[in-house]
Amino acid sequence: MTDPATTDPLALHLRDHIAEARWFGGKGRDWRLTSVRRVGELPGAPDGGRVAVEIAELQYDDGPGEVELYQLPLVSYPEAHERLAHAFVGEWDDDLGHVFVYDALHDRESMALYLRAFAAAEDRAPAQHGLAFHRVGDHELDIEAHSTLFPGEQSNSSVAFGEDAMLKVFRKVTPGINPDIAIHRVLTESGSDHVAALYGWVDLVDDSAEGDTVQLAMLQQFLRTASDGWELALSSVRNLFTEADLHADEVGGDFAGEAARLGTALAEVHTTLAEQFPVETLDARAVARLGSAMHGRLDDALDVVPALAEHEAALRATFDRLAALESVQVQQVHGDLHLGQTLRTVKGWKFLDFEGEPAKPLAERMRPDSPWRDVAGMLRSFDYAPRVVALTSMTAEPGGEAEQQAYRAAEWADRNRSAFLAAYVEGRTLTDEEDALLQAYVADKAVYEAVYETRNRPGWEGIPLDALGRITHGAPHDGGSRA
């Protein structure tokens, strides 16, 4: 197929815009822009302009048939706007005449149209074609609130409306139901206190996709005063490191109470999800495939991280133990849980971003999985926090202070993993099956981390490798023990 970016002014500018965007996931790969489609316009565009949603389709040259769709909300004005110079996409002639085009998410006038569309929407059946705005609940939106785009996001774009609401725009979109919307809706309508309430979402009913709905964005409660869980954990570790003679349970910033409350919150979310979504039982053959997939990821990882060979035998035994289970119960879970996906509010812990791992296909992210995957992700996050602080703040030479910080890091991680896990299971002892699942998921996660750090942050490779050393040697409370 001919690349329209070579002839169409819109496509030519959009290709450059996509290539430079933080949210574009194909950096470093060769790709072609194969089409650009306008799928909807928002009524009431300001200053005689137009606010439209474009869907760009691109194909990678190194993956035959691999196609991705990206959403581009754009505002076109008949004259240049200096206030939007930082969001400039390009200028060209179209049916409006000569237009100056900007990323609409940076434009308060454009975003006001989104908010008004939500305010006018009802929770009803989607339109037969085009954009459909839906509402959840009866929260009265502040349609006069100014919008502010959050900087630095990697895969999506979020816009706050004053202190009232936040719009998350999915940049990479796929036909089908987005788990972030589906799970937030269920938890909101079930009265869960552990998510930011869903206020609404935007669908595209796309005839060209054989009638499949493409979910474009979600509007939810803005937790303005909330504290990031990862940052709270790092602050606790720093408090510990500044105290020369105190243990983790003695410092003012002890995090174990919060870790326990987080474990209780996750257990409650898992219970609600099991009540609202189908729960399935994997038979022995399916469980064996689950273990085989872990072996396969280890095979691939050994090519990238040779140091994993030291732990290979123990890791394979861990995966074999899971694969030997007669059955495993699976349900809807978060799928990519860590401290960075949590917020602490005055009303307790909230969980964010139920999309699952962004790199996985949408169908796979909606697939039921074991709740122990989420538990394992949190346990690994508790291991990361103190070691990241030690790596980024420690200036001492080996020995002395450096060894003391390493000891304290291990102490903090062990204390908070134990508190979280004990609260999650309400203090009971894990069954043999639960222990096998948790050990396998923790080990599988650490293998993934080893590959990621080797490729992206070689200086941090020791964090998952050290953890694997403890896991494979049966260290207590490293994710494979019983509460």
C-alpha cells in the first residue's frame, strides 16, 4: 500500500507528529502511515474552527501485517494561535480553507467541548456510527472548569478539569472493550471505595471495523489531593536510611501499616471483580500451558540476560511446580499492578490503570488470570522501592554505610512484603496451591524485570537478579513463603 504521508498534507504532518510523540510505542522501528480517517467531530468548535478525532493506521515494516491504530484529537483554526505554538501539528489547505492545526488536548476551548458533550450525555445504547458519549452515575460535572494536560505520560494522555474530573484519552486504540473502562465501571457501580469513580466514556462505533466498538477515552473522578503510592514508599525508605540506630518498625515513616491496608484493599477489589465478572477454572492441561509459557519467557530471557543461567534450574523447578497443579481458578484482575498504580487518599488506597500490560494485545489483557499475578506484582514493587533509593542516593564506598543501607533495604522490603501479604490473606496460612502460584508469578515477574533492566537500565539489573537469588534459595517472605 502506498504511504499517504508522501502525498497527503494531513498525513505528512501527522506522520512527523506521531513519530515525535511521547505516547508513540513504535520508536526505533520502521513503519508506514497507511491511512488517516476522520471518525467524528465535536459540535460547537470555537472561532470558526473544527475539533475532530482522527484515527491514524500504521504498519511496521519489520512485522508483516502488524498494524496499529492511534487516536489524534485535532483542532483546526483559520489563523495561528501563539498560545498553542507548543502543540502545533502543521498548516495546510482543506475544506475549511487554509488551517492551522494543533493537538486539541492542549487547547482549553477544545477540551471544553468534550466536557459539555459528557454533561449532555446519558447512559444509553451506543450510536450506530460515530462518537458516542456515555455517562455513569449522577455526578454533576463542572462544565466551566479549565482543562490542564498532564505532562510526561508515556502511553496515554490525561486532562484534568479543575478539581472535578479527569479525562484519559487512549492514544493507541484497538477494536473491542477496554478493560480500564470495563473494570472501572463495574467497581464504580458496585460502590467500591478503591478506584476513582468512573463518570463516563467515549465510544467509536466504526463501520470499517465490522461494527466493533473502539473505546477512545474515559472520564473519571480527579483525586487532586491524593499521594502517589510509589513516592510514599520511597519517602518511607529515605526516612529509614537517615536514622542510624533504628529499625524499619521504629522510624516515624514506617510503611508497614500502609502496606497492610493496601493488601486489604486489593483483596476487596479481587472479591468484587470475582462477583461481577466470570470466574473460570483452568484444567490440568491449561495449567500446564501456563507453566510452559513461563518456561518460554525464561528461554527468551536467557538470551538477553546470561546471568539468569545461575538461577535457571531453580526457576524451572518453580514453574514445574505450578504446571503440576490439577486446576487453577482465574478471574478478572488488574494485570500490571505495582506501587506506581496506587494512590493514597484520605479515604484509603485507590488503584489506577486497569488496562493490564500495555504491550499485550487487548484480548489477552481482558483474559481472566490468577489474582496471585497482582499480589506478585506488589511484592516485587516492595522489593524495588528500597533498592532504588539505595542505588540513586548512596554515595558511600563499599563497606560501612553502603552495607548498612543494603541491610536496611532488605529489612524494609521484608517487613512490607510480609505486612501486605498477611493482610491480603487475612493472616491465614497459604495453601500449597497458593504458594506454588505465588512463587511462580513472583519468579516470572522477576525474570521479566531482569530483561527490562538489562535493555533499559543496566545499572538496575542487580535488583531483580538479587531477588531471584533469594527466591530460588527460599528466602522467607520473598514472595514464595507463606504468611
